[in-house]
Amino acid sequence: MTTTEFPTSTEQTLLPAGWRWVWLGDVCEINPSRKDKTDFLDDMPVTFAPMSAVDDVTGLLVAPVEKRFSEVKKGYTWFINGDVLWAKITPCMENGKAFIARDLANGVGFGSTEFHVLRPTEQIVSEWIWHFVRQESFRELAAQYFTGAVGQQRVPESFLHERTIALPPLPEQRRIAARLNEIMAEIARARAAAQAALDAAKTLPAALLSAVFESEGARKWRTQRLGDLYAVQLGKMLSPVSKTGRYYRPYLRNANIQWDRLDLSDIAQMDFDGEEFEKFKLRKGDLIVCEGGEVARCAIWNEEIKDCCYQKALHRVRPLNKDTEPQFLLYFLWYSAKRGDFADLETKSTIAHLPAIRLKEIQIPNPDASEQGELAAHLKSQMQQVNQLLQPVQAQLDAINALPAAYLRRAFNGEL
């Protein structure tokens, strides 16, 4: 290994013999000037690449659109076969959207103005640039250079000019790039298999719930209005005045509530004075139901945290008597959500909400308390088995998803 030229402090400094550090802008044109295609007719077909056509995982242009030259000759990013296009806007850049332009109609393409274009010189191959800009470490560094307002931030062109890249001889670039392509294809196949297994396992809860609530016995259950059997109370609204610290207490948010489980890894605090504490304090056995987001998502509170309250994004559903089982109600709400009973609350323009009045009006099955308890325990046991099945599959998928970054590090360190 040798140290060569001018790496920055954030980049690898040791390279194999024959490799060298170069400025990225010295081995490729960055956003080259657009050339007039005076020989193109207005009705000539060209390839158009919207941002949505780039697959985050594979880095391939999977759904290009064919347009006429007259439709795109002004106002769009222009590129040619062999160019590397790299998304500069958040969150597309962070998601790894980048592709190599290939098989373009009439050799020319147009696309979103949110792409930077990197055109290789004779010193570098397109695949080497493409793999370089898709590295997680490169994208994390780029995010530190964002400009613009939050939500519409972009990586400036100057960031690319100021980067150095480890450059092996051309034959070595081609060899490593070919090996990376093979590895990434293998990873993609393994990811698809693991994702299919995970998706299959995730269908099990719906099947288990349907088996109970669509059974022959379920048709004989009497139903009652939820509000007649449970007290429903929306939580406290979060506001700046509730953050004085005078009466700080832990409270649950929407993110803490998952289906049939609690995520207590991040618990916030705000003020609940004496009267508010009595009103919003959680008790063992309370059912906590999401009012917004994924409406009706719910979990049972078992006093995992002392003196815990909850905010307005959640409903507290508390039995009015001992003849009801909150765990049974949890599974019915989960079944209802899977069946699409709350689909009308979701719109494209606003966040879904389940108001208390709607929650109280839901007609819920109300078999005998003993039967509710037995069925709830049965479903609880089955759901635990499903979770035991899901965890290793999810872990396998997470491990597979970590492989590309590991192999890219090895490639640009000369270890592949």
C-alpha cells in the first residue's frame, strides 16, 4: 500500500501500488454544458428520466419515458450515453438515486433538473464513478454540504469538484467494477428472497385475526357501541408552555405505539400539573389507540414506566366494567384496520385522524368476558410465534442490506 497525492482527512489515504488520488473534476466533466442538437427533429424520440424512474436499491433506470425532442429540448437536464446522473436533492440523494445512462433513444436523454451529471473522460469508466457516488460514506459526507431550506436542500456542484477519488489503472477499474456488478446482482437476488419471506410472514397476523373474527362463532356474538363499554379520553396537547420543567413527567407519543407492542426506546417529557396528571395518567390495562397517522394502531399499557401520561395524538380507552377485555378489543381494532374499515379516514392531502366520536361509535363484538379472555390469550400466543418468525427474517434482510456498503468500501480501498 502506498500514500499518494492529496486525500482529504475524511478519505482513505493508503492505496495499492499503481493507484492514485485525483480530483473528481479532473477525470470527469461535472454538469457539462448542454449542446444544441440542431440535427434533431422536433418529433424525434428521446429518453426522459424522471427522478421516480431511478430505483433506490439497484441504481438502475427502471422506468424511463420516451418523449419527443420538442417536449424536452428546453428546461431539462441533458445527458448522453455513458453519463452518470446523481440526485442532488434531499431525500433522493440520501436514498442513493444514481444511474448510468445507457441505451438512450438516439443517444441522448433528458431528465429532472435535480440531477448532477458526471461525464467520464478517457481516464475513468462510468461504473467506477457510479459505484463511487453510491457509497453510503460519500452520501453522508455530501449531506453535510446541503444548501437551501430544510425539505428542499441540495448538494452544490462545488462539493463534487472538491472531492478526491482513488483511481486505479483502467483495466483494474473495469475488473473491480465488473466484480462489484456481480456481487450487487447476487445481493439483489438474496434481498428479493428475504423480502419475499418477510412479506409472507407479515400476512400471518391478518390471517390469524380473520380466523377469529370471521369464524362461525363470531357471527353469533352480540355487538355494542364501543363508547358504551369503554371510556375514551384524548391526551394532552403539546405546547411550548408545557415544557417549563416544573411538573415534568414521561408521556407516550404516536411513535411509541405499535400494533400489540410498545416502543419505549425514546420517551419524551412535558409538564402535567396535579389536575392534568390525574386526568391523563395511564393505568395498567389501558388500551392506547393512535388518533392520527396509522389510525387505530394500539397497544396495552402495563405500567412499564412509573407515572406515565400521554399526548393528544393518542386515545386512552379504559374499560367501564370487568365484563370487557381490552386485549380482545385490541385484536378487533387490528382486524378492522386490516379489513380497511378506516380507509375513508385517509386522504392524499391530510394526515388520517380517528376522532373520539368516531371511535366511540364503532360497533364492537362483545362475547362473554371469559370467551374474550380465552380468544385474546390464544391470539396473543399466536402473535408471539409470528414475531419469533419475523425477527430472524428481518435480521437477515438487515444484514443483506448492509452488504453493499461493505463491498463498496473494500472496492475503493483496493481490497476487492
